[in-house]
Amino acid sequence: MMMFVKCPACGKYAEKEVPFRIGDKVSFAWQQVSMSARNTRIRITTKTGKITSVNNDSAVVRSRGKDYCLDKSCISPANEPSVLTVRMVGICQCADV
């Protein structure tokens, strides 16, 4: 799992590799698509849950009583900034972190 920590020198985010474990609280985006004859509706929501199982490239996350099988690249720690926030603020280029 890629975790972002704030650099004390520049204030931007630096990446840090941390393994997922069962019981970790994570967040993920969930997309639902509904189609009709007239239009297509896409709904994207952010959900939080706890990891109940970890495999090589995927993890099962339980959120509000429902299990979601997700790729590890799609989940992040619940208290971390989103990838969009990191891209807006910028990635640290310092050698200190």
C-alpha cells in the first residue's frame, strides 16, 4: 500500500510503502452505472471500511455490512489524503523524507 506523509521541509506529500493488514481501516471509491433507453447515469461514492482478507493483489473490504473485493491499488488508508489532493498539492522532491 502506498501511504502519503507530509514533508516537514516543503509541506508536500511523499510516498511511503506500508503493507495492508487485516483490520486496517481504508477508503475507496465505488462506481455504479445504471443505463436506460434514454440515458446513462454514473454515480461515484467514497466508502470506508475494514479489511477482512488480503490476497496477493486484492483485498476484501467490509463496508456497512457489504463485502467489496478490490484491487490493492484502489484502496488507501482512511486517514490519508486522496490521490487527487496529493496531485493538487504536489509530490515532495526533497531527499530528507
